[in-house]
Amino acid sequence: MKILHLSYIDSISGKDINTIDDIVRDERLVKHLWIELILNPAIVRNVKPYTDSVAIRDALIDAVSWYLAFRWIFPENTSLDELHREGVITPYRVRNRVYRQKIRGFLKGLIHAGLC
């Protein structure tokens, strides 16, 4: 297992998270993984081999979808762009229902990264 260098998930977990398995075992952290993937391109490269896992795949889909919808807010994330370009991840359109469900976590991630 590769040791991960997380910023957002470490701050909300209250402990050091060193592996992807540590994240997958904690349901609360899985809910926030998509935000970490947007903010931390190195993590995208680390989780790419785990796309068979439903939790990781869902987080990647959310990350790509929200990154593409709000690209103008974020620094460039070539790892997410590559996943989209290669067709590994098919994003969805962020509609009102999904927006309302995830906006709070999204804003918390933006504030943590100093983007708003």
C-alpha cells in the first residue's frame, strides 16, 4: 500500500489516514473522498487502480462531475482531466437535486482549500 498525503480528509478525520483502505473502512470519510480528489491530484493517481471498488468509483465520478462543472474555481487537475478524456470515468451533469445534496460538503472543501 502507498502512503497517502491527504489534506482535507486528514483534517476532518482527526487522525492520520495512510492508506486507501483506511478511507474505505470509514463510511464518513468515503463521503468526503470526492472533495479530496478534486483538491489533491496526487491522490487521483493513487486511487486509479482501485476503480473496481464501488466506493472509489462513485467518489471519482462525483469528483470529475463537480470538477468539470466548477472548473473555473479550482486549480488545474490534470489527473481528473485524464480520467475524463480516457473515458475511464463518465461524469454526470450536476443537477439541482444532486447540487442540494452535496453543496455543503463542496463548500466546506472550498473553504478548507482557501478557494472562497
